[in-house]
Amino acid sequence: METMQKTTAQLVIESLTEAISYQDYRVLTETHALEGTNTGPEVTEALHNYTMLNHKRMKRLDKTIKLSEEAQNAIKQYDNKTTWLVLTESWCGDAAQTMPVMQKFADLNPNIDFKVILRDENLELMDRFLYNGGRSIPRLIAFNNETQEVLGDWGPRPSEATKMVNDYKEAHGKLTPEFKQDLQVWYNKDKGQNTVEDLLHLLK
């Protein structure tokens, strides 16, 4: 007898029982950085090095990201009791650049509950939120706590970075280490502002 496929809402609710806070995720990343490991089933020197880099990035961004008064007011006016559930892994550079911004939103409005789960421990949910057919992270799922429905999703990158990546892939076929370096330079210049714009759209 075939089992009934779970709805996306059911998968989100199940995943939330295992989800951790952003603060706990930061501790988890720091622990992996110190121990020479990384999250996920595959532990390599490269993934650990990304994890170390991401720990430093998030630590810096937690302190330096600024939101305009206009953005702060828009966030404070949001009145849906919503969980932002993010699928990620410690080695993901795009996550390290954007999750501190998500936490700023949650800090400003108690209606936004920001939670984190690891992609490779939640593949069934991840596969409902593929990006161009791939398990790209981070993926943010906005979930209404009262109606228990998915309001929208975001990721794996801010809209301007997504355009850069798509344009480069179209021209060159795949992303090179040089391009990835250029993308980090863009992130450093942008200071989280494109992510802020995108997430404000998600609140509408």
C-alpha cells in the first residue's frame, strides 16, 4: 500500500521540531571551525576552511549590518506571526552573508521567529524548495504559524547576486574561483542591503 505523500506544510512543521535558533547555529558553526570539521555528511579540509571563513564573516556582519530607518519601520509594522525557516550548512558562503540580515529582521519584530535547520538532514523538505532543479542553499521558507501555510520563499542569493551568477554561467558555462572571489567582493560592498530589499518584499 502506498503511503500518502506529506504536504509541504507537514514537512515544515516536522522540521521545526528539530530547528535551532540563529544563536545556536552560530555556536554550532564556531564549534566546527575550532574542531576542524563542518556540518553535513562529507567532512573535508575545503569545507572546513569555508566553515572557518563563514564563522568570521557572520561574527563581523552581526555587528556591522545596518538597516535604514525606513526598512526598520517596515519590518516593525509586519503583523503576521511567521517563522522564517532556513535550510543551510556551515560551509555555505551565501548563507553566511545573508543569515545575519535575517536575524536583524527577527530582532526588530517578535512576529518573525528565525529558525535554522541543516539541509542534508532535511532533504525531503529541501527537495520541495529546489532552485533551478538543484539543492542550492540557503533557502528561506516563510511559514504562517496561525494558518500553517507557506507564505513564500527566498534564496539562495540576493537578487543582484543571482543576476551576476546567471549572467556569468550563461557566458562561461560554470562559476570559476575568480568569479566566486568577485562575488564576495560584491557582498562586501553591498553590506547586506540587497538582501534587506529582497526580504522586505517577502514581508509584503
